[in-house]
Amino acid sequence: MKWTDVQEIAMALTDKHPEIDPQLIRFTDLHKWVMELDGFSDDPNRSSEKILEAIQLAWIEDAAE
């Protein structure tokens, strides 16, 4: 996975952290959790606030389903 794989990242976060409310997360935690996902292999510095916001929104949607 890369930072641009927003939907795939969101689904993986839902599976790995079902106890977390994605509406209440800090971007520093989100960045760390994405980096820890199995199969994630992108440069940590390629992330941005815009990408993290997109991941958070996708995670909120995925967690609501």
C-alpha cells in the first residue's frame, strides 16, 4: 500500500483498530498507525495533511458500515 491507497488503508485501519473512533483521532496517531499496517510500504515523508484527512474520512465511512 501507498499513501494514495486511501480506501485500502481505511479498511485496514477499521480491521486493525475496531475500538477507535476515527472522528476523534490525531493526525500524528493516524500517521503512525498507517505506517504500522501490514503491506504498507511508502515513504513516511510523502504523507500530507490532505492525505491524512482523506484517510480519516474514508475510515469514518468504512467504520460506519
